[in-house]
Amino acid sequence: MAQNDLILEVEHLCQHFSVGGGATLKAVDDVSFFIRRREIVGLVGESGCGKTTLGRTVKQIYKPTSGEVRFNGKAFSQMDKNDRREFSRRAQMIFQDPYSSLDPRMTVAEIVAEGMEIHGMYTEARRRERVIELLNLVGLSKEHANRFPHEFSGGQRQRVGIARALALEPEFLVCDEPISALDVSIQAQIVNLFKELREKLGLTYLFIAHDLSMVKYISDRIAVMYLGRIVELTTSTELYRNPYHPYTEFLLSAIPVPDPDLESGREHVRLAKEMPSPINLPEGCSFYDRCPYACEACRKNKMELRDMGGGHWSACDKARKES
């Protein structure tokens, strides 16, 4: 793979937080992965596994505790002020709650144009034209430009948030559960919009979500995260067809089948316990206490990601061996 094929490289990234009493919360713990240009990588896992923290650390909203993030081949730690300003423009974030992420005192036109004004993009007249172009691009119209966020539905507000991110002509978007706060009937519309924008604008996404069926639909590859670590990473088709890690097997078994007769007869993977505290992790594999395949070696040894073949990375292959 050529180096210029990669837009994002994450190497041994850690994001730890001091929580008092000498304790440390390892929200992101030694994570490495890469994203190719125009690729959509889904990031899934239970609430509290560190997905959002990873996304915000990649976007440099949080300064990493250790590790490195490279964007277009340049390490963030080596960027000067101008490089960081350019990174902030080229890498944008779309937030989970489309209402709280929009300033209620600003009109849609002001919200979308704000970033362009800060970065000195275009004349004032051109910015007004660009706002209308962006609204049309995300499925809104110029009539929406002078309205305030409270006048919109959740789906429309998320379209405004997408237009705001696109205003700076980004290459890369971190999408932090951008559909989880929306009605189910609207979620598919927003996901289809993301796919259309990828084709029209050549965008690359890190798409964070907990709905695996939706992630499969939009993603080229999927990373499964558990307690601060990526435990499996492969193509979306391969992950659903051939999961290696027991945690992935559990997540997939929890996806309901839209047929009452089939669903009632399905055998679901059962976990022994609830997720442990991320402040007091097990000594070895963090999934040890919940895993139906756990052995003594799992209790003692941390499992590292390794290539199982064909670009399918996993920190364990017990689910495959035992099935």
C-alpha cells in the first residue's frame, strides 16, 4: 500500500484520565489503525468502551496521553501553528446531538458560514452563496437559511450540522454517533446522505455508532472496540460472516432478526457478567470475566491484535476455534 493512499494513521494512541485517589481511567489504551482515502471505517462497541474519546482524540479535541496521529503523512506532534490550522479545517467532526451542537442564538446561515469566516474563506457575498449551495447539498433549501435550530426536526438539525462541517471543504470527517439521537425513520436518510457525500466529494469517514446493522450498511471496514482497545478489525462483510473475537460474536448475536419466528428460535451468546470498571481492569485480557471461552492464559496475558490472514485482525480467535 502506497503511503499517500492513507489519510489517517493512528499508532499506539492512549488517552488516560486521572479520576482522583491516584486512579487512572484508560479510556483509550494502545490503539493503532489506519484509514485509506475515501474509505468509511465504522467503530462499534458498547457504551463506555471509549469510541467517542478515540474520535475526539483523533480530531485533537483531546491531547493524547501518548502515541501518535498522522494526517496526510504528517504527525500531529510535528505540526506547526499553520499545519494545525489546516488540520482543523481538513478534519471536521459531526456530533451526536444535533441540537446541543448548534448555537440556538444563531441562524442556520450564521452557523454554516461561521467556520468560513474564521478561516478567511471567500468574500462575504460568496459566503452567502456558499451557504445556500451547502444547504441544497444536504437536502435543505435557501428558505431554511434564516431559521433558528429550534425550528427544525432532529433530522433537519443534523443536516445543518453536516452542512457546517462541509463548509470548510474537509477531506476527513469524524462522525460521532450522528444518527443515534434521530428517529429510526430518519436514520436511513442521514446514512444515505453520508454515502452520497462520500461519492460526490471524495470524503473519508471514521463512523462511530452502536447500531451494527447500520454500520455494516455504510462501512468498508469495521473496528470493534472494548474497554479502550480495538479487539477486531476487518471488512464489514468478513466481520459479519466470520467473527474471530468472542466479543464480536456477542455483539452480532444481539442484532435482532426482523422475523418473529426466526428470532424466537435463535440462540444468543450469553455473557457471564457486566462490563468491568474501566478504572480497575483485569490483569490479562479485559474480556476475561465475561468470555464463555476464557482460560487461565487469558487471565494472565493481554491479547494483542494480530493478523489472522487477509487483513482480518483480532485479539483472539477462540470464538472461531470453539464454533
